[in-house]
Amino acid sequence: MDSILRQLSCLLAGSLCLSGALAQQPAAPQRPQPLVAWSAKPEHVADWNAPNKPHWKLSEVLAKHSGQRSWQEDIVSDREFIARYISMAPGEKTKRQFFADDRVFWIVQSGRMRVAIDGQEPFVATRGFLVQVPYRLAYSIETDGPEPSLRFEVTGAQAVPLYPIDETPAPLAGRKYMKVTYTGHGTYDDINQPYLDFQKQIVAGDGRGGPFVKDDKTFANIIRGPGQPTPPSSSLGHFHIGYSEFWLVLEGKIDYLIEGLPLFTAEPGDVVYAPQGRWHRASFGGTGPATRLAINPRPDGMHNFQPPESNRSP
């Protein structure tokens, strides 16, 4: 009898301890409930100004530069960003350079490139690598191997290359390079890493996305999901008040519905651009996984979504 009582006492004590431990564990974070407000959507939404356009197809860009090994094609140019495709021939190498106040990042579309960033071990980036360099850190890129390297590169709209004192600046129209002194540079952190191998870390890894670049004026967010049925045309998505947004498709098919345009599908390497104030919606097309890299200047930017049906009428 004493033995049975001791066992019951231990079980009861264990249960109480377990209950106490569970009670002490923090609750899972709850997503905030959306608020309903009046938003000032433009009556006349912004248009696309060259080189910006709704859908840049990589196949068309490559066809335009067929037979060339070194070339550049501007894809995005607006108040916040310049984005372009850059092809470098075998053996071609950039000068060591840096940017004063902006991160630069790029996505390798094809080929191999050797990347050297001050303070980091040099590495070779291949198709699917996302690479970033904080402000005022010098770096260089060299095509590695017998084929050209192709990258989609994003810089700040006002960013111009600066050079370490032991480098010879490349001529820049309207600018005169002179010696200066400066202090400080940007850093890497838990989110902002030198590179991410999309194929290894996302496709063959945990399969999840999330921010690759995130600071006070740049947000590049990997959004991945399985194919899904096309939402109804009544589902408009959202719009932004003070900035435009663009996407590079990394994998699969992404369906887009942008105000004023019919539904269209973008594929890997394609770039899609939605001017500020226009409704836009992106959904995972096809039957397999699809991934897009969403790029905008506001990590916590306001997404103006359609309210519930009951709240849509004035």
C-alpha cells in the first residue's frame, strides 16, 4: 500500500510540475487584427516610365543581347532603386568599389562568379545565389569559368561607385573623383548575410523564405509557396501609398494581377513592376513550388488591403 501511495504521489507531483512548466512557457505570438481606415488612393494611378514596365521577360532580354558576352540592360529605375541585368564575359573583373550609404545586392542568374568582400572569405557564387554588400565595404566580382556570368543587380537610385585609394576610378559622367577621408561602414547581422544559396538552403533545405535584405530603406523578401488555384478577379490584392514595388521570379510560375492589366504569368528570371497606388496581387501559379523576391524600400511598409465585404461600402 505504501508503495502505491508513493507512486501516486510522484505521478501527481510530476503532473503539477509539468503543468507549471507549460504555464510558464510564452504563448505563441498572435497576428494583430487588421484595422479598417480611409486610405488616400490616387484617382489617377502612376504609369510605367521606361525602363520600367509591367513585365520584363528574361527570354526577351537574352534574345536582345544574343551573341554578346558583356552587356547591361536597365530593368528598373525609380525614386528608390536602379536594377539591371549585367553580363560579364569569362575573365572579366570589376574594380574594387563600394557605395557610400546603400547596400548593393544581386542574384546570380547563370554562370559562376568569384566574389571578394572586405572582411569576408572570397567565395564562388553560382545560379540562385543571392549576394549583398553593406555600405562602404569594398568588393569585387570576377567571372569564373568558361561561360559569362549573369546577375540581376539592385542599387540605390542615387548610389554611385566609390573606390579604395589604391584603385583607379572609372570615369563617371558629370562627376570628378577626388581624395577624401571617411569613417565607418555597414555590417552583416542575423538577417543580412553575405550570401544565400537558394538551391541549397531553400529548395533543398527548410523550404522557407523570409527577408534576405532588411534595413531602413531596402527590403528584399523571399516569398515561397505551393501552386494554387487562381484567385477570383474580385480579389485585388493591395496597393502602396508612397512607393512602388517590383519582383524577381526565382522559381516556378507567379501569376500577377495589376490594376489596369489582364492576369499574366511570370517565370524564373522575369521582373514584374507595380507603380505606387495600383492594386496588385501575386499568387503561386502552376502545380509545384514557386518563389518570388519582393523588393521595396519599406520593411514595414503599409499594405492597403481590401477590407471585409461588410466594410467595403462607404
